Amino acid sequence: MSADGRDPDVMSRAVVMYLGAGASPYPKEDAALVDREFGHGVGEEVRSILDELSHVAVDWSTTSLVEGGEVARAAIKRTHPELSDEALDALRWKFTYDWR
């Protein structure tokens, strides 16, 4: 269990589902789907992680898109070490899609 009492696996699966990773050709955001699957408020928790992701600073003058994705993945891993590699990869996918 995480510090907030939530099963870390739930948040990892929620991130993947929220973004549509593996099911959509591009990242989507579906808080309602996540809330139906995992309970009220989980979609908002994922949205909070996405807000963090959107504030990851990358020096695009010296960093490629792929490298920037790795910077973002590492930043979220530091603040959310409970997330699975699959969830972190989904977040990297979202980040690089938004910056392409």
C-alpha cells in the first residue's frame, strides 16, 4: 500500500487506462472510465500526475524528443516511485506526444 492507502498497482493500471496506452493510437484522457473501474476520485489522482508531467522542465535547445521523454519519465519516477514501468512508459508516451 502507498502512503495514502491506495494499492500502487491500482494507480499504475489507472494511469495506463486513463491515457489509453496500448488501446489507442494517441494518448487520450478518460477520468470517467477510470473512476468507473477503480472508484470515484482515481481519475482526478491520475490528472494530478499529468499536471506534474506537464510541468517537467526540459531544455529543448539541447535535448531531443526521445531524451526529453526520458527526462520526464525519470522526473515522475522520482515523485511517484510506486508507479510501474508500464505506467511510466505511458506517461512518457503522453509527454512526447504533446511535445512533438
